[in-house]
Amino acid sequence: MARDITQRQPRNDSGKIMRALDQGETFVVTRNGVPVGELLPLRRHRFVSAEAAIAMFRDAPSVELAQLRADLDSVASQGPGPSA
């Protein structure tokens, strides 16, 4: 659950707020009691090993490349002019 902080708190308590963001905490910034923005922790990219990726797609259906190209060509213009 997001914690409300005033617009001045990021300036006055930046270290404390940054540490809380590192721990996954979310903040709603308010001005005169009215929410005006959010401070959210960044989503960290997670490494997926080759073995895990292969296992995830092992049972996926095969792709017929000629049909895929035909499907893409039917919806995407390859001409040099501007698209509408």
C-alpha cells in the first residue's frame, strides 16, 4: 500500500525515502492534501537462464514461417509511401 508524503518530504527526507524505495515501498506525493504523483521503485530486470527459457517454450506450437510472413504482409504496408 502506498504511503502519502507531502511535496516537501522528498527534499527534506530524500535518503530515507530512497532507502524505502529500495525496499519496494511506494509513495503518493501530495500538495495541499491532494495527490499529484507517485514515487515507485523501478522494476528490476531478472536474468532468465537459457535452460529456463528453453523449458518455457518447449511445448509451444511451432511457427509456420511462410504463413507468418503472409499474415504480416496482409496487415503491414511495405511500400515507400507514408502510411495512413
